[in-house]
Amino acid sequence: MKSTVRFNDLMSRMLDDTLSDSDLAELHTLVSADPTLRLQLVDHLLLDSLLAESLGQEPLTALVDLVGDSSEPIPPTVREPSRVRTQSKPTSISGRHHRPWMSGWLVVAASLFVAITFFLLQSEREAFANPSQLVQAAMHTHAAPIERVYVVEVKRSESNEPFFEFPKDVRVATQGDRFWVQMRGVREWAWGRDEQGAMWMTLGSRRAIVVNTNEIGSPLRKIGDLYSLNLETLLQNLLKHCDLKISEGPVDSTILVATMQPQWSKRPFKRATIEVDRETKAIRKLIVERDFERFSSTSTFTLVDSRLADESKYGPEGHLTKPYRIFSQDTNTERRHDMMSSWFGPMSDQWIQRKETLADE
């Protein structure tokens, strides 16, 4: 506390040009021992210099020389840097005379500022110049216990294949490799996947259906591909199976383009474009392009919210009102098929693979 009071007193006297040699030496000792005071000194000197218009070309020349030869020490009591060749004593608009000895402090302060800024920016550029590190940073961010909500838009090429027309208001909430999807339109319903890969979907507020992995029909599997957002698995696959490239983007984000490698050609995935927030490393926007057998698609996920997760929402129970009933594989396939058809219409006819022999309930 005493050092801070003394520092403020010495700074005030220095700016008033009433500082003696011994006072200047004491000020140097204080700022050398306390990094906080050193930062305050930089702020005071740069601000005072700007107000007085005294940081001219010659101090800047000295700064360049100093950065180029940082091994040369600058005495704490220097009155006028030997590198600065002052030809005249400019006077500011405020009438205060230029203080030559302050240039030494300004050069030291400014050189420290420039050096620190340079290394920080260089580190930032190197981090974003490496696409693999960018993907790993995004993986680390999305592994945190924060739920992020994305608005989803799916565009498909023209195809003769029957396809269910989903409502335009579709949102997916995701944490790492888990997600659930909310569909809003004439009817509102939710669906997702459990840890075993089975798909569940709500039919109103009191019923839900579970379709196990070995029962999922091709149309339902494609729907899952289009709207699912298993970010952990997706980002891992980008590292393993894609060529990654940094592209131009907004100043506050970085664009990463991932193109599928030939050896991963059995997957419908073709290319992904990811916009990553520079500060949080969270994915702001994700565009996934896929080529299926009979059509191509583009799924766009746009971040709209970040929040604490309601864990119950990652299963059907969190979307139902008691008393409710969940129909799983214990309920025969025909019964579940009829329930889906009555809710979704004939387009859901092949969502569950039918077995040749159906067990009675």
C-alpha cells in the first residue's frame, strides 16, 4: 500500500516535470519490483504522451532500434536516449514543453507493449493456422457441461424418393456426443438417441416409441443422419478421415473446411464447413454436405443459445407428462408401426424394419 501511494506521488511529480534524479531512481526501483506498477506506468506515460502530442518520429525511431537490439540496457536515470537525435524541442498545443528524459521511459514502455502484443498475436496466428489444433480446441469446449442449442435447416436435392416433410422450426440441443431434437409445426414432438444408438420419439405428451438400432429402417436412418449432432464423434472423424483447411472468415471467428478423404467414401458425408468462435472456441455454425444414394443434402446448424442442461431431456421421459407410456422393443413391431403411422402419416411406413414373424403382445 505504501509503495502504491509513493508511486502515485512520484508519477504526479514526474508528469509535472518536477522529478529529481533521486526521485526518478526511486520510481524505477518501485516499478521494477512490482509488475502492477509497471503497467500503470506504461498507461500513464502513453496517455500523457498522446495528450501532449510528444511521441513524435524520433522516439518511434528509437523504439524500432530498441526492439531490434533489445540486449542493450537502458539506464533507469537516462535523461535522453543516445539513439534519439533531438534537433528541436517541440511544444505541444497545451503549451507544455517536450521532456526529453521521458522519451526513455516511453521507449521502454512502448517496446514492452509492442513485444508482448507481437508474441500474443503471433501465438494466436499460429494456433489458428493449424486446423487440427482448432478442431481439438472445439472438442475441448464442447466437452464442457454446457448445452448449446442450434437451429437446423435441411435442404435436399430433387429426388423421387419419398421423404417426410419436417416442420421448418427444428432445433437440436447438444452436449458433447449427446443430443435431442425438437420439431415444431402443426404438431410438436421430440426425438433423440440413447447411449446404445436406439432412436426414441414422442407421440404427444403421454406416449413415446423406442426403435432399437437393428430395427431402424433406411428412411429413419437418413433422417437421423440429417438432424443428428453428435459433435464429439463428428469432430473426431474430421481429424481422422478429412483433409482440413483454414479459410477466410469474420474477424471474430475462424472458418474450417473439412473434405472427406477417399478411404472414407462409404460414408454419406462429403464436406463440412465450421465457423469457430475465436474467443470461446465454440462452433457458431456448422454446414454438413452429404451425398446419399438417390439424393444429396445440406444441413446447416446455427448456434442460438447456450445454457445449463436439463438432463431429463436427453431421454423421452423428460418430454412426457405423467402418467405416460414408452413403447420399446418389448411391444411388437406392428403395434409401434401403427402408432407411428397414425401420428406421422404414411411417410413413416418404412421407419421400422418389419420381421417376418411378429410376436403377440
